[in-house]
Amino acid sequence: MTQAVKGTVYLVGAGPGDPELLTLRALRLLESADVVFHDDLVPDEVLALVHRHALITSVGKRCGRPRITQAGIHALMIDSAKAGQSVVRLKSGDPLVFGRAGEEIAALRSAGIPFEVVPGVTAAFAAGAALSLPLTDRKSASKLIFCTGHHAADKTEATPIWAGPLPEDATLVLYMPGRDTERIARELAAAGVSGNTPCCAISQAATPRQSYAACRLSELAGLTCGPAPLLLLIGRAMESLLDSGDVGEAADGVIAEAVRGVVSAGE
């Protein structure tokens, strides 16, 4: 069994929340690392898998809570690795999808610290599995687009959620959309997206608290969304949710099985 190496930093994806969706590589690193620096969104059920003698520190930066700067996170990782400790930087979802991994990789390279990136199940795939909803379809959705509603704090002017026409055969996945669904609907409509386009907001995907709601883009401003973390799916692939009227709690306790089914079907 491969264990965490002293003096090395591992950028590890914790997945969307269900411990059953961790990769074996992620689990082995959590069981053997000396230090774990984790995001706020990583649940206690995943942290419970960390070696009992490891130092576990939250470096989350969610709104309304004490903040640590990104430079501070870099310093923690680098100092711990230089002290001869094996370090896991545990990120929710996949570390390379809207996870500031680029900044952390650059800092580790600059400091001469060896590192490894360990992928995780990103929220979009867990959400699709929870809803039994393929994000692509050869008849209606041949494109999959990821974007975020969150921008760096030092960005002087927020860019629109989407600029230009959205391809009719695309599924748009909006990470961290925030609560202003009226603005999102307005910007997408201004970009030429049809008001008849199906939308789905899924809250806390792959956890026992997950819920979702679906509507047309023209109704998005009035959609009641669950608490963060929130994901917004937009496109014709969501049509079946509106056709069935099956809106509410996603099937509890079957997320890992659903993901395994999706993977098996693609083999």
C-alpha cells in the first residue's frame, strides 16, 4: 500500500461529500499523512478517516467565518513539508476544478516542494448521479461546460456568467452560483439563452441533506434553492426533470451506487 511520503504535499480531492466516493489513493493518503489542511466543505465523515495522530487544520474561507489568506495556506503547506512532514491539502470535489490548485501548485514549485495531485469526484458528476441524470446525451447535449459564479476578490469588474449564445446542445454547469438567481437569469437571457431552457439547482449533492428544484430559465429568478454548496445545471439535458415533475430530495443513500453505475455503463 502506497503511503504519504515525508516532505511531500498532496493536493487531494475529497469528492462531493460522501466518503464512499473517495478514491483509494485519497483514502491511503488520509490514513498515512502527518498533516491535513482541509477546506471548510469537507465533511466530518471524511475527516474521520484521517490517521488519529495526524494534525488536522481547517483552512476554509467561507463567508462569515475567520479567514486565512491564500498566501497563508501556501506558507502552512511549505513550512510543514520543509519540516519533514507528509502533507495532504484536502479539497472538496476535484482539486483542479475551481479549487485554486493552480496558485498552490505555483507556490509549491517556487519553493521546490515535491507534490502530487490526486483527483476526486467533482460536484457536477455527483449531482448527475444523484438525479440519475446524464449531463450529456447524443441526441440533445453533446457539450458540457463548467463555469463559476465566484471571482477573485481583487477582480475589479465581475464578468457575466456567460457571454454570447449558449449552444443549444450544451449543458452549462455553474459552480458557486450564489443566491442572486435573478441576475443569473437576466445575464443568460441577455446572452440569448431561451427562457424555455430547463434549469436545475441541486444543494449539498451527495450528502444526506441534498435537495433539488427544477424550472425553466424564465422562472429561475423565483426558484427556491437550498443552502450552499449549490450547483446550477442549465440545458436541454434537464428536460426530463420537468417532464417527470420529480423535484425534491434526491435519492438518499444511493449516490455511490449511482456513480458506480455511471462508470460501469461507460466502460
